Amino acid sequence: MAFKNSFIDPPITADKLFSIIINDFNIKNNSLVAKRFYLERNKQKLEESDFYPKLEDGSFISYNRRINSLCDGKEYVLIIDGLLVNSSLWNWTYKFLQNLYNSLGHLNYGHSYSIFYGNYSKTPFGVHDHNYPGEPTQSAFYFPIEGSKSMRIWTPEIVKRNKKLRGSIQYEEFIEDSTLLEAEAGGMLYWPSDRWHIGDSKGGDVSFSKLL
């Protein structure tokens, strides 16, 4: 499901989202926050590296400029799962999900925030789902803040019949079996917990996802 521009304004600005990323709670080694960095689809070690955003970067634009210089313009993506957010974004999220909670009750496992940012063209680990061993499956709401976002979606039946789709970034022969979701800043994407997906990026877009 996609709403290309469903809100008057995005729920948060790119600069405020950047300030959340570099606050002490998210920078320190926190078991609740999982941070990953991929360079040309290869996972890199974040500890003792210069890949994570810094206070002196000041913005996503400056961070992107620094990483492009550091990595000679190679494709990269920073992924933060379990991002700890400020009260403003938390309250906005609660209000947004209020109708869902009223219908289903509060979810026992709560919800979490994730961010993908970089100059990458496709999700580096390819077509994937949110079904992790020992954890509940997660549906996703995706909110572009700056730029636009595209997500290509497949049903589990399609992936079951075409196992080479799993983890692939070469999915051209399966495009007719997919659904393309697109949204601009202020819009929203949604897909259920059983859907396989891969993100397409033009690079430099800023967005966050809400998993529940």
C-alpha cells in the first residue's frame, strides 16, 4: 500500500532526524540499537571506524559528502535498527497508530524504528522479509522525509516458487510478479509482515521505517 503524499508535512525534518542519530543513546554501544554499514554490498566493521555519523557532520548532506570522499564514491548504506527517538517523534507515532491500537489492542512486542541512509541503489542484502528466528514477524510503515522512496514487494507464494529471489538484487525477470510502492516526502508506504521486499534508492533520500 502506498500513499504518495498523505501528510501536509513529514512527521520530522531531516535535520532533527540526524540529531537523533547522533545523540548519546544511539552512538554508545547499546544492546537495543543495532547499527550496520555496507560498502559495495559488503558489511563493514563500524567500531573504531569513521563510517558512523558524527556531531561535526551536522546533517545528512554533510555526512554523505564525507563518506563519499572517504569511500571514493562507492555505494554505501548505513542501517540503524531499534533507533531510540525523541518524545516528539514517539508521540507522533502513538497518535498515528492510535486507530490501529484501538482495533487490535497494544501489541505485546511494541514497535521499533529503523533508518536506511546512503547513496546505494538497492538494499545491499537483496530481497528479504522480516521473519527472523525467535522473533515475531513485523509489518512496516515507511515514511520518506526528503526525496522519494520506492519499494518492490513480492508475496511469499511467489518467493516460494522462485527461491533464487531470496537475497537477490537481480530481480528483473520477476518484476511482473511484484508490486511497486512509491512515495514522496510526506507520503507513506506499508507492507504486511509476510511480504518479501527490496528498496530502490536514488541516493541521498532520507526516510525512516516503523516496524510493528
